[in-house]
Amino acid sequence: MKKRTFLICLLIIFTPIILGLILNIPTGFLTIGDESSWVGFFGNYSGGIIGGIVAVLVAKMQVNDQINRQIKNEEENKFINQMPALISIKYELVKMKNSISYAYKYRNRLFETEDSSKDVHELLYYSTIKLYQLRDENWANMYSVTNADFHADLIELKNLYIDIQAALNTDINKMTEQVTNLYIEINHPNDAQIIELEIEIEKAKQAKKLIWNELNAKNYLEILDNHISIIDIVISSIKELQEEREKIRDGA
């Protein structure tokens, strides 16, 4: 591209010079015009070239300005269009926060009320805590969230909460009761159905243990609060942008 531009510039500069040299060869019939005529020719030629260059530059600036305006408009539209998704996700995050807050309170009450002679952790792992069930329709438009890092954080939080909800909602006491009933009915401790249920109970206990370790290691209430605050800030910015656009429209 640069080489082609350089060659075009050379061609523009040297074409009239070469033409003048050829037309002033002293052979009689090729000699055309005197010095003043050639000065006028070069003036017109250079003026035309400069005018053409200016016209091209102005046109290019206008095209670039139009492209930049279009890109800005598209980006603003994407920014505005994410608001419904953010409102729905905020609703879910608030529900998630309330549920996890309830789980923390349940754990604290259990540790406060039970005496030290009991394995409180074992009681916690056997406890069933019913948490809010996420609504898929509120996450359906999460793809419209424009910030990639925040989008990734939301996906991570959602998946973690699904694991928390699944683990804490599992009723191990009910599963244990099923095993007891099977023992009575079948009277055979090595029955495949009993063994399978006992394996499932152990898996559920381990899942609860991992989840509680995760909840104890991090303050998920604070993490959820931060994400809710970010959504509030973005929604506020969207509303301000909408107001600015309305003012520009009304002024036009």
C-alpha cells in the first residue's frame, strides 16, 4: 500500500516535467508554448492535484467519521440492550444471597444450640436446607452482558450456586430411612439396592462437606453484594445514556 502511494506521488510530480521536456524538444513541430504558458500550466496542474488531494482527504475524514459514529451507536445500543438481562440477573443474585444467608444462619444456630458431646459437623452434613431454585428464564439473556469478565463471573457464580443448592437440598435422612426400610423388607445387608443407596448417601455427605468447606472459606454474601452493586452501577449508567440520547433527540 505504501509503495503504491509512493509511486503515484512520483507519477503526479514527474508527469508534467517529462511532458514539458518532450514538448520542448527543438525539432520545430513539437515545441509548444513559451515559459509563461508552462508556468500557467504547472499552476493549474498543481492546483488541480492539491484540490483533488484535499477532496479525497475530506471525503475520507467524512467516511471515517461516519464509520466511527456507526460503531459508537452500535456499542451504545449493545450497552443499553443488556438492561433487561441485568435486571433479571440482579433478581436472581438477591435470591441467591438470601438463600446463602439463611444457610449461614442455620449453621450458626446449629453450632450455638448443640452441646459439645455431639458431632455438630456430622449433624450439619445430615441437615437438609431448602434453598431458592434458580429460574432459567432469568438467565436466558445473560449472553447480552457486554463486559466479558463480568459475564464470566456471573457464569461461575451461577454454577457454584447450583452445586450449593443441589448439595444442601439433598435429604440424607430420607435416604437413610430408605436404607433402613430396605433392611427390614429384604433382610439382606449385601443387597445391591441397599449397597447402591449407601454409596449415594456417602457421596451426598461428601458433597455437603465440600460445599460447607467452600462456604466457610469464602464470604459469598460479600461476593454477591459486590456483583449486585456492579449491576446497579451499570443500570444507572444505562439510564443516564438513555436520558442523554433523549435530550439530543429533543434538541434535534
